[in-house]
Amino acid sequence: MNTADSTAERADRRDIITTLITCGAVAIGVVIATVNRFFALFDASGLTMEVQVPLQDGNVAGESGDVPVGVWHAFVTVPDPSVKLVVFAVLAVLAGTIGWLSALGCVTVLALDFSRGRVFGSRSVRMLSLLTTSIAVGVIASYVLTVFATNVLRTEAGIGAVNMSLPPEYWLGIVAAVLAGVLAVAFRRGAKLQKDTEGLV
């Protein structure tokens, strides 16, 4: 093995190790964020969620006096939440967590396969397809369950209905799913091309 090949192999190994460490760190971060969300969701006063509310005028204290503001997001607490509200709220949190942890698992398997030289293997293609599905299902399920939970919360709190907009974090998840889908298609084509090439040898 010449010096250039050795250097490239060390660089590949370093990149794969960095990817594995990053996946582990992000997974820990996701778990910690989930625990924090549950602590924020349930406290001694009841169940609390951040929801969109009908636009209201308000005031915020500033250095030179009160500043008029329009309030359309608020943390709303229901002292005695129904079972339906609790179930929807918990599932909304878990759906996103499971989706992202599944996606990180797929990336970890891909990195391990790459370290063994199996770039266009059948498992790599399956992992990319599963990665796409994990992100898409996690994002969509989390959003739908959050809508259900906030609608029930508004009803129990006596707050008027509003037209919800899609928060930025969900758009980021959708973009990530699309990019993973494009990679899955590219790897599927690459695996087919590799198989056809090997058949000619």
C-alpha cells in the first residue's frame, strides 16, 4: 500500500469514527431533550403545552415603560387534564424521539458498513430507505399528534381555535427526509450499477 492509499484509509477511518461519536452524542442529546420535555409537560400545576392562541394585545415591561405586543403563542396549563390529552401529548413527544433515534441507528449501521468497504451493499440501501421512513414518519406523526393534543388542550382550557402553522423544526425534518430519500435512490442505482459491472468481469 502506497503512502497516498494509507493516508486516504486513515482519513476514511477518522471520518467514520467521528460519525459514530457524533451519532452517539446526538442520541444522548435526544434522550435528554425528551426527558426535559416531559418535565416541562408535567408539573405540580398540571399539564403545560406551548400552543398558538387567538391574537391578543398585551404589554411587555421595557426600560422606558410598557411596550405593546401582539401575543399569539402562550404556555397554557390544564390543572386536571383528561386521559385523552395526556395520551396525545405523551405520544407526540415519543413519536419524534423514536423517529430520530431510529434514524441515528440507521446512520450508525451505514457508517459501520462503510468502514468494512460495503458502500453499495444491499444493507446500505435498506438502511437509507429505513432512514427516510424513520424521519418522515417521526416528523409527520409528531406533528399530527401535537395538533390533536393542542386541540384537546384548547377545548379543555376554553381557548378559541386558531389556524396552526407548521413550525420550522418540522420543515427541517421534512427536508432531511427528502435528502435521505434522494441518497437512497442514488445508492440503489449505484448498487445496481456495481452488480451489473461485476457481472461483466
